[in-house]
Amino acid sequence: MTTRKPLHTFHIPVMGLAYTIDSPIRVAKYGISSVISIMDDELIEKMNAFYSKKFDLPYQEITQKIHDYRAERITSYLNLVDKIVKEKFENFKTELSESKSALENYIAMLPNKSAIKAGLQNLMEDGFAFKENIKNYLEKNLYPGDIDVNIMTKLDKDNFIKDEQLPIIFNDAHAALRGFVNSTLESSVVLSAGMNPRLYSYFESFSAFFPDANNALKKKITLKVSDFRSAMIQGNFLAKKGLWVSEYRIESGLNCGGHAFATEGYLLGPILEEFKQKKEQLIQSAHELMVKALGQKEMHVPEQPLDLKITVQGGVGTAEEHDFLLDHYEVDSVGWGSPFLLVPEATSVDVHTRDLLAGAKEDDLYLSHISPLGIPFNTLRGTTNEKLKLKRIEESKAGSSCPKRFLALSKEYDAQGICTSSKKYQDLKLEELLLQKDILTAEIFEKKKNSITEKACLCVGLANASYLENDIKIKGQAQGVIICPGPNMAYFDKEVSLSKMVQHIYGNASVLTVTNRPNLFVKELKMYLDYLKNEISAVTEEITLGQIKKWNSFKNNLLAGIGYYEDLFAATPFFESTKNEIFSQFDCYKTELNEIEIPELKLA
């Protein structure tokens, strides 16, 4: 089975709940692939109404009274997006065949080594029968970018009608998957946040994920992973059910936007190296297991392994870094996320937040503990959400009203689940803490209090930007906007056009004005160093043998990573103009790392 080669060597990953909610409508006609989060069905329903009106298409509201409303809302919106993208793409091809300036602008956006770019340039020079030749060429060679969807596997809350728990297929992630499967899209579901065996098993219910007689997959599976071992375990788990993973999307553990799933000190370079060396092993292992499973199910069995892509994202900011990842690690595509938050043509961000992003410096972007999931979360200082949250804390009204409940996953006080950012949860926790006030030091009391009240309502905060941008009314308690850019955002300081950003990626223009941006590998190393220091200093309880073992392993993996980078940079023809500085930074961080003292167990 062969799949068509993408027009671009980059993709736009999912960002928050709202930031890429309509990105395919904005960019797919140019051949750019992007990912929609399908976790917030309320936002999805609002966007469905908004775009139906904008494009004068029929709209039927799907209320919460409708059976399986969550899946129905997702299907309806994805079908709408698919329809709009196809229509915009046909109109775009017509425009390109009728306007030389439109065609020239489009050619400028294509990768320099693209065969299609070369083909179009040759036709431009022909002159004779220009329109007809261009039209035929576009018909054969152009296609829109993929409309992929994201499901965060951990967001799989049980749902109830009154006190009666609904069957598992009505859990949030299960319903979202069903919504995607029932849509007209032929694309991928990107699964992030680790393995959910129950959800993975649900994939078996849908024929669209199994190869047809032509070895084609109507719907594909993409796994977002942070290391090779995780990819192998998850890929084989699915293969044993006859399911194929079409793409492993490797994301930097810390140098990314949104939730940060830190590795045990394994850095992006060594991780990519392992994928490069063991890709064949990954393919063969999954193929053998899949063949066996499909045989047992008496389904069509592909003779050859299906296509498998390896892609990477997290902190990439220059054309040289982009090219290096494609060239050295032989990845199929590179994800560019945070910089696109400054491109109004590509992402859904309100004016105030976009201005805040453009002005953000290194210190404004930090790894926070605001996520109710208890996973470190990259965010930005000075957001409207932060201000409103602090005001509520000062007024002793900490916590959110929790209208959406997507993160109501804690069963500590309620069998139906409760969100740790909710007022209900925080009130209970603060009451418990007050009972301990006399036995805690003032410092530890404040630390514990802050760890309760710092949680923010991501469900509302990550969706509000779209409402504000599109002038859609926001109901309920004011939560403001939460935005989750990666640290790379600090080096992009102005709003730019889509064309300019794409030309920046391909090295034909630059949108960077800063001169002190560190190499993406150096930046990630520094973040892991800081992470280790914070982990050690943040311990308030007695240190365990397990923690000591973990920290030593973390430190050794970082040292091994530095050694790997020193060899890599010595051998590569890339980064010539900054090599001396990079080596100096590696030396500096190696010294800093060696000076970190891992605590030892004190014998009684």
C-alpha cells in the first residue's frame, strides 16, 4: 500500500482545545495538515453553528437531550469541516489556474526540493496553453492537507444520567472516537497522553481501522510518544488486535506546548536516533502480530507491512533545525506548533492573547502545575485566566464552577468524579488543610495551600479564545483565557502571515528578530537540567530510595545525552555558524549537571 506524499514537510499539531479547532478550514487548501481537538463537544457545537452560518450551510442544533449527543456533535462538525475544506480546495485550484500571481504566491510557499514546485515553475515558463496545462497538473498533483483529530486518552471520564452510570462506550474519549469514525473524514486520530487499554480495545469495534482488500485504511491511528519503548509497547498492543499504527509522532518531553510528559532524562536527539536505527524492528514486530490477529479474525491480511511514518515536534524554530531533523533522522514531517499561534490565518486566538504571546520573553513562559491532571503544563504569565484566578483566591473564593466537567476525574470525594480545579474540590481540600495548620510550618502550609488553589479550569480557559475571536457569547463564571505555548514562543515576537511563516520554515524568509535563540537541542537540555533541580528541591516529605534511584538514572541519561550530542555536532555539516557556541553550552551544562548533588538516604 502506498500513500500519497504530502506537499509539505511540516504539520501543525493540536494546540489546546480551541487554537486549532478550525485550522483545517484555514490552511488545508494549501496542502498543510493540521489537527483538531475533539474533546470539547460544547465548543465543537458552537463552531458548527458559527461555520454553518458563515458558509450559508444548513445547521441543526444537537442538544444534550439527544441520545449520544457528544459523538453526534463531533461527527456533524467534522463532516462540516470536510465539506468546507473540499469546496475551498476546488475553488483554490480554479484560482491558481486563472491567476498567475496567485500561482506565484503558492509556489513560494512550497518546499524548495518539492517536485511539484519544480513542475509548476516549468509550466509557468511554458506560456503556451498555460491555463489548461496548469489545470491538468493541479488536478493530478494537488490535494488538501489532512484533517486529523486528537483524543487525549486520559480524558475518558465515566458519564451518568442522574446516579446511573452509562455503558463505557459513552465515556468521553470513547464517544469522541465514535464521533470521528462516523464522520466522512479519511484521516488519522492522534492519540496522546499515554496508553488507555480500554479505549485502544474499542478501536476493534470499527472496520474503518482495518485494511480493506486494497490494503487501504479509511481511518488511521497516530500515536504521540516520547520514546521508542513506549512506541513499541503501544504499537504491539494494537497490532495484537489487528490494528496498525500509521504514524509515531515523537514529541519532546519538555520543549513542547501544553502538557509536558518528561522522560527519565532521555533527550530528543538520542530518542530520534533509536527510532532511526530500529524503525524496521518496529515495523516487522507490529506486522507479524497484526497478520496473526487478522488471520484469526478471518479478515483481509496484507502481505507486506503497511506504511509507517515517523514524525517529530517540539521546539523547532529555524529552517536549519527543520532540515536537520528531516535529513539526519530521516523523519517524514516536522511539527511546528507555537509559532503558528502568531499566524491569524492558521489558528484561532483572540487579539489580546496574541499580543501577549508576541510580547512574551523566556521568563514569561514556564512549566506550571495548573493542570487538574497533575501533569506539568506549559503556560504563559499574565493571561486573563491567571488574573481572575488570583482575584478569586484573594477573595477566599478559590476554584472554578466547573461547568464542563471534562476533567472531573478524581473519585476522592465523589463516585461520579470531581475536578481538582473546581470550587467544590478545593473547598474540601482547604478545610482538610486547615485542620493541620498547627502541626505544619508556615512555609509548608502555604506551599500546600498553593498546590490546591493553583489548579485552573482548562476546559473553559483553553476554549475561550475561539469564542472571543469569533464574537461568540461566553456564558457562566468568567475564566478568561489559558494558553499553552512551548518555550520556543519566546523567540517569535510579532504577528506574521501564513505565507511568511511557511517561507521561514523552508529558509526563504525569516520571521525571527532575536539573535540569542538557543539551538533546540540545547534548549531542551537546559529544561531537563532545571527540571531535575526542581524535582530534588521540591520534595517536602522524607526522600525514598526509589526517588534517589530515579534521580541518579535521570542524571546519567542526561550525561549520556550530552556525550551523544558532542559526537553528533562534531560530525554534522549542519549548524556550522553556531557550533562553537553550542559546544561551549554543552560544556557549561555538563559542569552544572555534575555539580547537582543527588541526596542520599540518611541512616537512622
